[in-house]
Amino acid sequence: MATIISAHGHRSIWSSLVNQAIPRCKYSDTVWATWRTRRQYRSDLKRLLRVGSYMIRDIGLSVEEAEREIKKPFWLA
């Protein structure tokens, strides 16, 4: 268990509780990675759409498909 010690020498109770309450497992790491990937992909689509609709068509999507994808929350596939 990792305990963070502040500049004043106090241990962080929060870090101790988090480490005890939330066990790490492969599944949770995979879920977080998937969510980060989706969020980044949708952010990139939004940026490409701002540049121009031709950028979206260049990657094989219609503008409508890109707008639908951008509006989805990161946890939805």
C-alpha cells in the first residue's frame, strides 16, 4: 500500500483508503484504456470537423456519422 506524505510530513489518508478500497485488476485497466481511446478518438473527430468537412470525408465518414459519434459519451461504444 502506497502512502503519500505531504511536505509537512502528514500522511494522506485518502491515498490509503483508495488503495484499500479499489483493488487493481486487468479488467479495470482495460476499461480505462478503452474509455481513454474513445475520448481521444471523439476529440480528434471534433477537431477534424472544425478544420473542415473534407477532413471527415477523407477518413471515410460522413459528417452526420462524425457528429453522432462526437455526441456519444466516452463509455458508450
